[in-house]
Amino acid sequence: MPEQILDDISHRRYNPLRGTWLLVSPHRTKRPWQGQQESASKITLPDYDPACYLCPGNKRAQGDTNPKYTNTFVFVNDYSAVKEDQAEYKPEENTKDLSSLLLRAESVTGKCYVLTFAPNHNLTLADLSPKEILPVVQAWTEIYKAHLSPDSPLAKVSLPTKLEPIGLSLAAPNAQYRWMQIFENKGAAMGCSNPHPHGQVWTSTGLPDEAAQELVQQKKYRHEHGGCSLLGDYAKLEMEKEERIVFQNATFLVVCPWWATWPFEVMIISKQHKRALVDFDDEEKQDFAEAIAEVTRRYDNLFETSFPYSSGIHQAPLEGTDEEIEASHFHMHFYPPLLRSATVRKFLVGYELMAEPQRDITPEQAAARLRDCGGTLYRKLLQ
Ligand SMILES: [Zn+2]
Ligand SMILES: [Zn+2]
């Protein structure tokens, strides 16, 4: 296999999804694996915290009281990064003026939600079964659906469902937003201030840079390869090669991507061409919940710690051209910072900030380690 030599030599790998490169230096990890240096950590948080603004029945900073919810609960962020209403800003359009050329700005409005993953303060996605994660997937789908442009072909998708309704009530947004970013910051290392399991959903009028860049690349690939989806082709290739697969079920493939930047970066990719959450039927939603459970449990088992990461879903824009919507291929990224143990983390510094991302352990090695971390969550065996 010609790629075998890449285990030993420094090289660059291309990320077709962003159109960028990264430096891989596998020779720096030739020393034997040291294993974790800390003892396995138990979670010592209480099941309910009277001071937590996400626990059921508690009062939030701005005075609202959370319902006594049993699975997920969604509310508009009390401290939203973008708001639905604000003062208008219309910059003067004078292209000859240096300020309008070099000091550009545009107004952004939107709506931000917080979504809890469980009523229990001390659980994480890794502790939850696929069945318990399913209501979260349903909530994401409903929020996405409620914000879709009525002109989008996705707004007409209506698959029959036998799933128990989660009882979500959402006020309609004031405006049509362009993009919805579903994400989770887990752990203090990723700047998460509250351990209660939760994620966020931000919608905005503008298309954010990461989304825009991936959309350009996916459209270009589709155009150049007769209507094929970039990630659909990539998933097929990974299933053939079997070198970077961590887990798979009928609907999803979990891989450490060829171009991974973070040491144990993972992507959940839909095997079929699905554009967005609304394209998944009941069984496929269950498969997505299972894929999330597999990733998060393996992460915690890897260094026997509550593994920090940022994760996020990329799918079709809420409002877009037919071309943009058809080129979008549903996937979820996990970017975790840990490298060798619960305390040794990777920083994107120096060369990464000034030149391009760099990694030592190869995605193939990372995938092999995550493959071996399946089974029971380590802390359930500690009691
Ligand atoms: Zn809580
Ligand atoms: Zn993406």
C-alpha cells in the first residue's frame, strides 16, 4: 500500500471539506505509548444542584423557572450572542472610500437556544443510552424544522413517525435566518461553565465562515463530479479502506478523518446522501443517537476521564439555493483537545496559528485506539 510510508515521514494532508492543508509528523510519536498517567476519575457531582440554572424546577438568572422536565428542555438563551431585534445598521455604500473597503461590518440578527440533554445534573452524553439520546435528536430536528425557510425543498419533507413526541413548544422566529449551528462545548477545557449536560443552537442571518467554506467545497465537488456528494464519496472510500473507521451502523459511519487536525478528532457521516436532520426517519434517528453514544463513551474510556470536546452538526442551510441544499451532506464534527492523558492537551499555537495545523499521532493510530475503547463506560465499573 503506497500510503504505508506516511506512517514514518512528515507530510501534508489535504482537507477537501475546507480546502486547507495540515502538517502530519508521525515520526515524533515513535516512542512507545505511555498510557494514562492519572488514576481513573469518578464523577463527584450531585444528581441535582439547587444552584444550577439548568436543573429542572430551578430559577434562571432572568427570573424564569425551568419546568420539571424529564428528558430535554429548550429555552431561548438568557444571554444570547445574537438577538432577534436590535437597532438597524446600514453602512454607506461608497466603494471608493477606504473605510468601506477596509473597515467593513454587517449587521447580524438571530436567535440562540439552550437545550439540556438530561434532567440529571451529573450525567453527560457518554452516560446516556442511545434511547436516552434520541429525544435530543428529536429536539434538534424540531428546532431545525421550525426555522426552515418555507421555500426550502426540506420544508416539504414530512416522514411518518412513531416516536413518542417530546412536547417541545417553540415560538416562531421573527425573521428568516440563513444558518443554524447546533453545538456542544463539553468540559471546562472547552470553556463550558456549567457541567449540567447541555448544548446550544444558534441561528443567524449570515452564513458563518466554517459553514460557508464547507459549502463552497461541497458545491465545487458536486459540480466537478457529476452531482456526487463529497462526503458520500468519502464515506464510501473509508468503508473500502477500513483504516480510519471507529464505529458504524446501518446509517452512519464514525471515522477519524484523513485530514483530522485534533489528535482524536472524529466525524459522524451519514452513509447515504442526507441533507439535514429532517431527512432521517425514526430508525435513522435512532442510529444517529447510537453513533453519538458510541463516540462519547469511547472518548471517556480512552483516558478514563470525562473527555472534553466541542462538537457540532453541519447540514443544509435554513435558507439557500437548491444547489447549496443539494450539495450539503449531513455530518457531525467532534474536536477534542486531549492528546496523551486527561491532563496533556494539544494547543493550537505557534506553527498552527502562523502557518497551518500540525499533528503527531496519525488519524489511523487514533482510530485504532478509539476502536479498542468500546464496551461499558469505565466509571460504571468503578463502583
Ligand atoms: Zn443542573
Ligand atoms: Zn463540517
